[in-house]
Amino acid sequence: MTHRLFRNALLSAAVAAMAACSAASAADLTKSADIVNALASVPKAVQSADGRWLRRDPSIDLQVQFDFDRSKLTPLGAQQLDELASAFKQPALAGFAFELAGHTDKVGTPAHNLKLSSERAEAARDYLARQHGIAPERMVARGYGADQLADPAHPDAAVNRRVEVRRLAAAPAIVPPPPPPTPAAAPVRPLPAPQPLPPSGGAIINRQ
């Protein structure tokens, strides 16, 4: 009996721990309203190291999670993209295109990280288009590997593994398809030649 109670207590503790972990993870999601506020802001001017002033397009980092060393979305990663899709559909962002930039940490070779980040960016774009109907023309998927670390002081930190969403210029106009061709009109048949008038007092006899 004691063993059974101990086992049940362990199961209850495990379930409680999993629920707490799930709740904490869900709390880490960036909500669609915050995404809209970040991407709808006015572009900022920043000064580069050489003194030039550059325009920085609005952007936001999202912790879109994938399976380890793969481009398969985790359930939490899909939830984050659901929030992003909701933001893309808001009037404030409806007229813009966006870059989905994949980033990795410093673990692994540069070639591997570049390939993995590209595949993850493409997976995010495909999910948004397939699951939420976001026009592919509005999204550009690019991978940057570990070239743009969010935390350079800790190159292997999880914060570096992310998808950055950057607002681009206005989305290209979607041109409606041309109307189907008008069917050709049926040819006009010529009228039969008029029959000659009979001589005075005569009659026309139609022979069978």
C-alpha cells in the first residue's frame, strides 16, 4: 500500500511539473498585439561604425522553437507562428511584406548552421502560408546561420536560436487573373439567293 501511495505521489508530482512547465512556456509567447506594435512602428535611423546614418526597418525577434538540429516545428513553435499570422492579418500590417530571418547559435560548423537556419526560415514561411493563408508573396525566407547572434557574449545560448521578423517595403500588389477569352461568334450564314420572278400570268412550280 505504501509503495502504491509513493508511486501515485510521484505521478502527481510529474504531472504538476509538466503543467507548470507548459504554462511557463506558453507565457513566453510573444502575443500578436506586441508583434503589431513592434512591426508597425516608424523606421529608425541608426549610425553605423563608420559614421553613416542608416535606416533600420522595424523588426522583432521571436523564439520559434524547432526540434533539436531539425527544421520541424515544436507545438510551442507552431503556437508562436499562430500569433505571428494573427499579426500579419491586422490592418496595420496588411500592406507590408516581411523577411523571416532564421538564426542559430554558434554550435556546429558555419555551413551546417547556415543550411539549418535557411530550412527553419522556410519552414516558418510554409507554415504561415499553409495553415493561415498568408500570401507567400508577402514573405521572404532567409537563413543567416550564426552571423548575427542576439547574445554575442554567450554564443551557444538559446536566445540566439530564433526567427527574426523584419518589415520590408509594401507588399506587391496581387494582380487578378485575366478574364477568360470570349468565345468566337458563330459564322453568319449567307441568305439564299432570291428566286427570279415568274413571267406575267405564270406561276412557280416547286418540283419535288
